[in-house]
Amino acid sequence: MTATKERAASLREQLVAWRRHLHQHPELSFEEHETAGYIEAELKKMPGLTVTRPTATSVLAVLKGGEPGRTVLLRADIDALPITEENDFEFKSKNEGIMHACGHDGHTAILLGTAKMLTDHPEDVPGEVRMIFQHAEEFGPGGAEELVTQTSLMDGVDVVTGLHLNSQLPAGMVAVKPGAFMASPDMLELKIKGKGGHGAHPEEAIDPIAIGAQVITNLQHVVSRHVGAQDALVVTIAKFQAGTTHNVIPDTAELMGTVRTFDPELRQKAPKLIERVIKGICDAHGATYELKYEFGYRPLINTDWVAEQLREIALAEVGEEHFMVSKPTMGGEDFSAYLEKAPGAYFNVGSGSDEADSKWPHHHPRFTLDELSLETGARMLHEAALKLTMPQK
Ligand SMILES: [Zn+2]
Ligand SMILES: [Zn+2]
């Protein structure tokens, strides 16, 4: 058994207690006041930490080691979602309509546990470890962007890491990937303006529903015919609203969708390709349109050498049987904001198991964690803190 495994095992009950308290008291993005207060109070029980509030609802704990070394940033996100929990355990959400359905309660407990393990043995730590409990991951423009651009958090940071629990991986599994890992979640909002009329006389109207249907199918040609198959692009129209009844052609149709890719260049090109299709179809049928296109979080591209170090850490700490190279995902993450300022890598820890009934997808009202994953997460971040702070040869 590694020393880190032993330390994490001795924290088992505490990790679960932190997670369950947070799970019972979820708060939405930018409103994490009680959550931040709780985190701050728990950190202040740990001697040797300097604890501050970089923004109203985020918390930073800094541990300075005794020897020279690098400065490492560890990140956990702390916000919850507007979901009504359908779990029935005794620690289910007490805040109506709000739920930790993404595992950020677990991330917070894991980073608190990491802080505890590090402060119990500060003599092991060279350099400096910064632990950021970040607000508002779930709601753009996101807390990371605010911390990176509005505070001095990243000044002097040499390397950054953090993790996301993943219910689709077996509990205790660590998954790391170099390079492109998560996509940019960009958003489009389209209003097609036609001309309303009687359903019996479409020739006198400009039917925005028929035009919208063509736009939707033609947008898939952008994916399949204007972008190489090796360059992943997803265009999904997830909202299409128009009309009131069976025999009235409405004036307008409203569509919303998401556009995702890993490639920064393709990301810049996508709005033009998409608008060309919209404009062409609207022109062809005499309609006009309004298009709003919003860039969300950047694609999350892991730095190769940091991912390699995390792989080595995982192999030494959890062993080959609990390690895998992760697949990239079209999901988005504002962790990418930190990677604009420093090298780093984001990784997954599995939290799914049949015993804990924790294989529900993220953002589902039944989402929960196999709490054994808390120990795995804390072991990984603790080892990452010790290894990544070591001075470079
Ligand atoms: Zn989420
Ligand atoms: Zn999340």
C-alpha cells in the first residue's frame, strides 16, 4: 500500500461527510455563498494554509513548501445545477430544484481531502500548492474565466491540474489523455422571419417552418461535406419553436443549437459555414433571418508532458488495472481557461458502480457517486501536488 493510499483511506469517513454535506446544500453558479463559506471554514481548520476569497463565491488555499520547487494549481469546481433531485437517500438535496448532479460535491470533497493530506505532512511539499475551489463551471462565461482574467490566481503558476468524476467509468478508474480532450461548446440562436398566412394557401405566405426544416437538414452538410472526417464537428439543433395551431402558418420560427469541435481553426470557421447555409436557404425561399452566434468555453487541450506525468502517477498509485487512456469527449469545460495561462492536464476518475447505483449520466436527477471514487481522486491530486511541485532537473 502506498503512503498516499494509506493517508486517503484514513480520511474515508471525512471525505464522505464533506461530500454529503455539500450534496445536501447545493447552490447554483455564481450563488455559491454558503458553499464557499463552508469550504473556507473547513480549510481554516487545517494549519499552514493561507485561505482567501479571490471572488465572492470562490475560495483559494495556498500551501507553501519548505524547499524550492514549482507552483502547482489544483482546481475543483463547486457549483450545482437547476435540477430537482430524484434520489431518495438521507443526504439528498435540501434546496428545492437545485442538485449536485455533476459530481462537483465530490470534486470539492476530494480537494478538501487533498488539502488535509498535504497539510498533515507539509515537509513532503516543495514549491507551492494553490488549491482553487472554483465557482460557476456550469454557467458561461464561467468562473474560471473570471479567476484567470480578474484575479492574480495564475501569476507564477507553472502547471495546473484537476479532475472530473465520470459515472460512465468504473469507480476507481483513472483516465488520462494527452492533447485534445474536450470540445468548445459554442451556441447559436436563429430566428427565421417569413410571412404568416392561412394553412390552405401557403403560396401566399412564406413558411418559416418549412424553411427551418431545410436549414436543420442542410446544416448536417456542413458537418459531412465541408469538414474533413478527421476533424470532429458536431452541430445539433436542440430547439425548434414555431406556430400555434393546425391551419395557421406563423410569421417566424426560432431555433437554438450547439456547435462543438476540438480544433481552434475550425471553430473560427464554423460560424461562416453555418451562416452561408442559413442565408442561402432563406434567400432561396424569400425569408430573412437573425443569427446570434456565441463562443463558449475554449476547447480543452491537455499539455502532453503533464498528461504523461499524470499517467505515470496513476500507474504508480492505482496500478495498470485501474488506468486507461481516455477518449476525447464533445462535452465542454471551463478548465480550458487555465490552460491559456499555464501548461496542464485535466483527467477523469470513474465513479460508476452497480453497488452504489451510480451509473446514471451526469445532469440526470438520479445522478450519484460511488463514494470510493473520492479516495481515488484525493490520492491522484495528492500525488500530483507532490510530483508536479518538484523542481525541474
Ligand atoms: Zn456538469
Ligand atoms: Zn461537471
